[in-house]
Amino acid sequence: MKEKNKKNKIILLLCASCIILLVIVTIVVYTINENKIAILGYHGVMPREINTSGSKLIVNQEDFEKQLKYLKKHRYKSMTLSEFNCWKNKECKKAHKSVLITFDDGYMDNYLYAFELLKKYDMNAVVFYVGKNINSNEGYYMNKETIEKAKVEYPNIEFASHSYGLHENFGKTYEEVNNDIMKMKDVLDSKYYAYPHGSFTDEYISALKDNGYLLAFTFGPGKNHRKADIKDDNYKIPRLNISKDMPMYKFTLRLVLPV
């Protein structure tokens, strides 16, 4: 009888220890996440049946919807750029569960297959647009007409700069970047920037600052691409690459873990 009581006490003690440890871990993760935000970086979105390019940067529409359903179910707030900027500069508080959803380049498939789902699940998003495609009629990128339609049909979508023409020609000098910014001002009026391929130099940053840009974003994967921290340099803000081959459990971990 005494031996049985002893075993029960040990079991109770172990259970209590596990509960205490779980509470401590939860508090630590919660506290760390208060100063971090997952910035989700997408490129293309297409239905699985026609997504045959082989590129990991084009996620299946069905998987994209599952991700949005998860965000909605678990009450994540998708921030606008101005809301993120306000939090980043410690002028505003954020919802504990917050994300920033971004798309690079401005592919037409964003308009065709992603925007409607974002609206359906009440999610904001930003498209970092390559300005040189503004008059394109090939149907691969959104052009001026499509962007104007999107602004009316999807007020939850905003557009910002991904350079005018540095996506293939990476500008290394201040003059190259500054000239590109001048061209982009005729396309979009935005104070937010995503570096082409996530690459930048000190001169690049100087040109952005001198032209009044408030924030600039890099891009992962890689060990330096993680959740954005409130302490990050405003011109070196990391984003997480959301790829076609990312399983749902990994997407969830990107949101939950404080890294």
C-alpha cells in the first residue's frame, strides 16, 4: 500500500512538473513573440492542376487557402504596411497574433488566384511591384489597368516598390539606385521597399533613406531570414520564404516559434 502511494506521489509530482514547465515555456514564447512578427513572403499562386512550372516560388492555390484558413481560425491579424511601420517604430501596439503578408514582383496570378482568397478570409496583403512592367500587355505581370482594378475590387491589397528595373540588373552604386527610384516614383507612390532578390548595399540603403523610404525588406531562405524583430534595422527587415514544398506543419511552426 505504501509502495503504491509512493508511486502515485511520484506520478503526481512528474505531472505537476510537466505542467509548470509547459506554463513557463508558453509564457517565454508569448513574451518573445510580443516583439516579433512573421512576415510571409510569397511570389506566385496558381491552382495545382496548372501549376506545372516546377518553381518552388509558385505555391498551389489550394495550399495557400489552407494557410489563410489557419490564420483566420487562429485569429491572426494581417497588418498593413502603415500598421507595421507604426509598431516597428514603437508608436503603436500590435495584436499578439500578427502577420504581414507580402508578394514579390506583381504576377498576374496574384490578381487571378490570390486576391479573392485574401478578401474571403479578411486578410490584408502587400504586393512589392516591379515598376518596369506597368505598361506590359503580355499577361504575365499586372499592368496599370489591372492594378487600378485591384485597388477598387480589393481594398485590402496595397502596392509598394520592388524597384523599377533593378530586378535583373542589381544596382550597386548610389546613382544607379537613385535613378531607378526616380523612375519608380512615376509608377507608385510608396515609402516602402523590398530589395530585388533581398540583396542590398550600404549605398542602396543611403539612396532609399535620401528619397524618404521608411522601411526596406530583405528575403529568405537562410539563417538570417526569420521573424522580424522590433529591434531590426528599418532597412534590413527579414521576411520568411513561403515555398510550394512547405508542409503545413512547417508553416505553423513559422508562426508559433519565436525565431
